[in-house]
Amino acid sequence: MERFLTNKFIKMSEENNQSNQAQEEQLQEQKSEIKNELNAEEKIAELEQKLVESNDKILRALAELDNVRRRSRDDLEKASKFAISNFVSDLVVVAENFFMASENAPKAEIDQIPAIKNYAAAISMTEKELLKILEKNQVRRIFPLNQKFDHNLHEAISQVESDCEEGVVVQVIQAGYSIAERLIRPALVAVSKQKS
């Protein structure tokens, strides 16, 4: 009987060991599953963070692209608007020569000699046509006689004692020109000052 009990005890001990081993394996599996779940949650959190960062980068790139488009469009508009500025700055010299020729034409001879009258009329028509073409292309003549001095558009060459209010343009030495809002050449002027 003792043997029977010993065998039974051994058998129970083995079954108990197997049961403990099975429980340990089950515990190990549960730990492994929990670890995998934690790893999966960490991976999910990591991937979500990467997604947020990627979305931020995409939004920044789109904003930068939009800024580049806007700047390019503005640059093109400015380039097209002011592309002729060098040409215009040379052409306004010719326009001013026409003005000078008109202003300095001998008035007495114009009325007496038909050839000079025709010549003066041709100069005047050419001057008017040239001004029309310049204005059509947003080129504006700045002739500020009897206007308040504006340092943005005028350049004072001298001051002249006058009965006028101080700071008024009393003589235009050379007219100025601008394209749209851009000054090509300031008007050279003489400005009034109080009499001493």
C-alpha cells in the first residue's frame, strides 16, 4: 500500500507540476499578450504622432506653395507694369523737348508766317498725341505749378521770395513723370519762401 500511496503521491505531484507548468505557461502567454498590447498601443501612439507631424508638414508646405504663387503673381504684375520704365524715362526727355519747343515758339512770327504756323501746329499735335499715348500706358506728367511742394514727387532746386504761401511751387524747371505709383523722374522746382 505504501507503494501505491507513493505512486499516487508521485502521480499527483507530477499532475500538480504539469498543472503548475500549464498555469505558468498560461501566465506567460497572458504576460506576452499584455506586453504585445502595450507595444501595440505604443506603436499606435507613435504612428499617431508621426501622422500629426506629417499633416503639419503638409500644411506648411501647402502654405509655402501658396505664398510662392502669390509672390510670383505679384512679381509678374510689377514686372509687366514697370517693364517699360527705362524706355519711358528716355521717352519723357523727348516729350519735354516738345513742350519746350511749344512754349518757346515765337508767337509773333507764328501769326505772321504760315509755314511757321504749320510747323508750330505740327509740334503741338505731336506733343498732344505723345501725351495721350503716355497716359494710356499709365505714365503721368507731374507739372506742379502753384501746388504745395511734395517731397515724394518734387525736387526743390531753389527757393524764391514770393507773396505766395510758403512751400508753394512757383516755377517748374523740369516736369516729373511717374508710371502708376512709381516715380520715374521727380519734377525739378523752385519753391516760395517768405519775403525778408
